[in-house]
Amino acid sequence: MSETTTTSAETAPAGKKSGFSIVHLLLEGRAFFALIAIIATFSFLSPNYATVSNFLIMSNHVAIFGLLALGMMLVILNGGIDLSVGSVLGLTGVFAGFLMQGVEIQSAGVILYPPVWAVVVMTIGLGAFVGLCNGVLIAYFRVPAFVATLGSLYVARGVALLMTNGLTFNNLRGDVSLDNTGFGWLGFNRLFGVPIGVIVLAIVAIVAGLVLSRTAFGRWLYSSGGNERAAELSGVPVKRVQVSVYVLSGMCAAIAGLVLSSQLTSAGPTAGTTYELTAIAAVVVGGASLMGGRGTVRGTLLGAFVIGFLSDGLVIIGVSSYWQTVFTGAVIVLAVMLNSIQYGGRRIGR
Amino acid sequence: MKTPAHSETPTNRPDEAEVVLAARNVAKSYGAVHALKGVNFDVHRGQVTTLFGENGAGKSTLMKILSGVQQPTSGELLLEGKPVTFSSTVDARDRGISIIHQELSLAPNMNVRDNIFMGREIMGVTGVDFAEEERQARALMEELEEDIDPLTRVEDLRLGQQQIVEIARALSVKSRILIMDEPTSALSASEVEVLFGVIRDLKERGVSIVYISHHLEEALTITDHAVVLRDGEMTAYAPRNEIDLEWIVRNMVGENFDLGSPPEGHAFGAPALQLENLSVPANSGIGNAVEQLNLTVKAGEIVCIYGLMGAGRTEMMECVAGRTEATGGRILLHGEDISGLTIAQRIEAGLVLVPEDRQRDGLVQTMSVGRNLSLASIGNFTRGLLTSRRDEREIIDRSIREVTVKTDGPDAPIGSLSGGNQQKVVIGKMLATSPSVVLLDEPSRGIDIGAKAEVFRILADHARDGMAVVYSTSEVGECLAIAHRIIVMRRGQIAAEFTHDTTKEAIMAASGESLVA
């Protein structure tokens, strides 16, 4: 054992040498510099790119992926993966639409129209429930995270299709006479000129940042992701932490589902297909380690903005959407490659 | 005791048997840690050379160098008199040197034939020539006089037979030198006899064996030469007919660096930890690793648990700490039964474990020194919902001072510390929870002698303040350091109990170290 210990001691300080500082800075802040480069390039290519209104519109797009990515980051910090977020986004959107259409209770012969706040609470509750199922399967039944969440990817999508018979709920505006208006507020309104979706993202990001850096739960999450056995022996409730991250990820997906269906004023069962992959990409571009234990809210947000601003920029300058896919893929691979350069030297055999 | 190594070095003692492989002044350092300090070592054709030494004496490092896993920092290897460097294990294997590790490297899901030829499949015109492989495998088994069908799956074989398969694999590449690391540790007495028969047979065919074992007497029955390592230096070398058990023990243990003495001048308090008929299941799931163990440790007392690998020390400690469930018996902490409590609740109640493998169980490599130190006491600096940075900093600074961690600061990455300082961080982390009972599993493993002395000093200081300390070790010299009482464990039970004024030989004898398994 002394061998592994001391070799790691030898290699680790190398990154701290002053000669490496510029490379180190570029490596550490790569998502930030990438974002600057993207904005600079597209501003040069299109006069419409660097305008406040365009930034706000793009940010509103990013909000969806950003919310998913924040939840995903919590799971990835724990060393897991949550493939179900895209489907959960679709399911919760449909569920919200379903509630907005009114719930008919046949035995009582009445149709209930829950107010918007109740719809929001119940929808987030549904996201949390799917996350709870994922978490319990993974933590207590030892189903690998990849498989458990792949399963719920299918189940959630299937349930969403069943609920609507494959159709889309179009009437989400509510009715003044039923006192359930205001669903569109989430997606359309602006506070001080900023879209509500972006504000929701900011609030979730601030809460997540505080939880990670200033609460016991945050510390538990980093430690159990970094070394679960050591965390357990230090008294960290590793199973509860593991379940919690999936619940939180499900809740984030539900919030994203609400924002998206509100933005579209319709809830389709196929919304959010493959969004989980974009979310994972944002987390990875943001510098988190898929092995767990490393990652920040700031990085993940930057990752989401890099991917969002890049694809929107390509749309604005009129590049084919096929090329967008190619570019996004290249960015992801590049990011992971830089990740391994950054963390590779310090890896300790597990 | 520094016997000048040169008086007995192989260079000055030409032996009648030809030297096939020789190490000259081989040294290996890992950063500031010197695992090997200029070792000379000869392997004679057709003879068994046994390496003796305690854990951390440098045996495994020497083995890694001889088998090409690692390159020496300085010094050279001579194969048949010519200097060689092995770039990899494959390179060493191609030159006729094979190693059989303590943990066998067979694929249990594949059959004997496929394991023997793994990575070197014999190719025919239509792919792998299984018939030829099987014929050769059968021939090898016949040579070894073992009745193992090459088409049996390895997982269906007994451990002893699996060992034979490993040997067959080594022979199939025409190995001239076979390094065996603790080959008998998992074998029954009859399987050991079979293995020794095979070794004698190999010797007759001119294969040289390098043998490592903790079972001293057992090794003496098979060896032709003995080499003793201690703290990375070769302390003695002699052919079999000039040595006995006592000679080996004396050279292995030597006169240790002063690791302190039991703290005195304080009265022991009430029983802090009581184990009553404790039974703990083995990791393999078959049988018990600890059988009906009874032990009482009083407040302020330091108890050392000595035993060989597999004696049940780790299993016992992990069960007491709450990682595994007992199959029977009770664990009392200050008179209260704590079975059913989670690890976190036991830490809250004042019972902590410093695990054996600090990389795997002790440290979170992705976090800084400070965050590792404060990990177990997050509750102590949480105010309401949020943690208090100031309070955390205070706890970290106090821990760094208390366990004297040498670090650039609390924000330094944990990997930047030396092994000894990492160990202090793991200990400091648990001490920061203000425990009343501390279990330490091999706290001195893989750390240098100065750090060992400091770790023991920290423990002695806390015992004086009324903490109950239980530590395990497999280095007999450390039993006699600070322990008031020494418990020798053997096969999950207490084999003997000693006070501080016992001898190393008595402890080793009680552990079964010098007896044939």
C-alpha cells in the first residue's frame, strides 16, 4: 500500500508548479474560455447574435437544459448517472397538462380544476417520486444506476404516451372562470425583462450552490462520491445521500418539464427525448468527473451555456442542423478529453 | 542492531550452486520513502531461496523488481551473469521469470486449459488450436502429477489445485525462475504437502524458486537458502544448514526503533468496550471469521491485537464499528448494547474505527486535507442548516496541530501528503469526533518509523486522558510499544493474552506464525 500512497504524493504537486500556471488556468477555466470564444465568434459572424434580446432568448432555451444538468450533476457527483431525466421531463409536462385539463372524479361526478400552484406542487412531487424509485432501486436493491434509470427512461416515456394516447395537451392556459389561469406565466412572462425560466434556473442554481458548499448534505455528497467506503466509515449516511440525489434530479426534471410545457403552452408526450444526453454533456463540459466527487454548480451552468449558445449560434448563422449535431459531439469529446488530462494524473486505483 | 550486511553478503560467499539471477545493490525509493536500500540477493539454479521479513520490510518491493513490475531506482539485476532490465512482467516472463501472486490471477469462469494459455493462445489455421492446447495442458498436469482435467472450470477447483494451475501456467512458458508469494497462506495442510512435492520436483528439473512465507517453520522445511530483510535492508543471509528458527526471528525483528512505552500513572476507568461471545461472518460468506470472542477494554487502556493475515482482526473491528453485522454475541459500549446502531450513531456514541486500508476506506482522494479532516465531525460545525466556515476552520486547525500533519495548508490536495501524514489525517479525522473508544486496524501499515512513533505517541496521550484504544498490528515489535495488554488472535479466536513484559518470540509462537498450518 505504501507504494500507491507515495506515488500519488509524488505526482500530485506537479500541477501546482508556477511554470504550469497558464496552462493550469486555461485547463481549470476551460468552460469559461470556451463560452467567451463561442460568443466572440458568433458576434463576429452575425450582427444579431450579441444583442441583449438574443441573449435572453438563448438563456431561456438554456434554462431547460440547465435545470436538467443541475440535477444530473448531483447524481454524477455521487458517482451515478440518471438517464431518465428526459423522459421525466416529458412525463411531468404531460402530467401538468393532464391536471390543467381538469381531473374527473367519476364516482363523485365532478371535474376538479386544481389551481396552478397545486399543479406545480403535484408535478414536482411526481418527479420526486420517479427519482425515489430510481434511488431506492440503486441504493437498496443494488441495480446499477445505468440500468435502473434506463428502465425508468422507458417506463416514464411509456406512461406519458399512455396518458395522452400519443396526443398532445394543447389547452394549458386555464380559464378565468375556473380560477386556474397563470400556467403560461412560467414560460412567457418576464421579471425586469428577464424570462421567468432563466430566473427559475438562477434560483435553483443558487440553492444547489449553497447546498453543495455550505451544508452537511453537500459535504456528504462530495465525500460519498469521492470514496463511498471512507465516507461510510466517517458516519456519512451514504444510502440516504444516494437516494436523495435521484429524488433531487427527478425534481429538477419536473421543474424543467413545467417550464418547457409552459413555454410551448402545450404538453407533448415526446417532449425532452434525448435531453438526458444533453444534460450529461453539459455536466461533463462543466468539468465534473464521471467517477464522482468532482464538479461544481458554476461549471455545470457554464457547460449548459456553452452547449446552448453554440447550437443557437449555429442556427443564427444558418448552419445546417446536421452540422450542429457534429459540433456538439466534438465539443463533448474535447471536454472529456480535457477532463482526463486534468484528473488523469491523480487517479488512484480503486 | 546493525550487523554489517557485508560480512554475509552473497558476493563474499560463493556457493557451489550456480547463480541464475542476482540483484546487486538494488534500491527502490518512492519519493522520500526508501523501500529498499541496496539489497544483494542471489537465486541459485535448482534451489529454493526464501525471503523472510516483516510486513513493510521490502519483500514485495523486491519481488516486484525481480519480476519486472517495477524498475529499481538504482542497482542492477544480473541474469546468468549478464546485466538485464525488465521493462514489464511480460518481458521478465519471456526471459524465464514468472511470479505467482498471493491472490491468484486466474479467470475463475474459464477452464484450466484456457487459463494456462491465456494471452498466448496457440493458433492453428482455423483459429485457436484447442486440441493442441489441451494436449499440452494434460502433459503439464502429468508432469506435476496432478489429476486435474484441463477442461474443468477453475472456480470448481480447490484453492490448492488452482495454485497448481498457476504453476502449470508458469511452466508452460518455460520459466526457469518461479517467484511464489505466500503460496501456502490459503492452503490446507495436505495441500501444502502436495505443493511442496511439486516444488521438490521443480528443483530437480533445474527450476529455481524464490519463496516468501510468513509461516517460518513451514518455509524452513523447503528452503535451501534464507535471506532476511528488515526495513529495506538485507540483514542476514545463510544456507539452510547453518540456520534455525531462532536465527530467523532474531534477524527479522531485530532491535526496533523505540516506539514508546505504555503510558503509566493513570488508573483505568470502567469498561468502555465489551465484546461478549462475538461472532462475525467471513467475507467469503462461508463460516465465521470471528468465533465467540470475548474482550473487555477499560477506559484509558491500550490493547494491541496481534495476529496473522486472516486471523479475524479486521472482521472483528469492522463489525464493532458497525460496517458488518454480527452473527452472534453482543457489543457493549459503556455498558449499553450498540448492536443495531448505524456507523454514524456509533460515532455519535463515541466509538470510531480507523480502517486498515487508508486509500480504500480512509481518505476521500477528491477532497482537500482540511475537508478530509472535518468529514466525520460535520455536525459539530453545522449551525442550523448551513455549515460555519469559521468553526470548521477551527476544528481543522486544531486537528492539524494535534496529530501534527505536515501539509501546505488545509486546502492542499490529500494526495500531496506522504503516507504517514495521510495516516495521521485519517486518525485525526476520527479523533476530531472526541471518541471514547478508538479502534485502529493496522495504524502503522506502510508508514515510516518516525510517523509510527508519532502515531503511537498520539494514542498514548489520548489513553492518558481516558480514551480506550484498541489497535491491531502484524508487526510483533509494535505490540510491545504502547500496549498495556496484548491479545493474540488466531483463526477468529483469542489464542493468548500477554502483558507488556512478554517477549516477541512468545507472541509469535502464540499466533501460530512458526507452526505448520
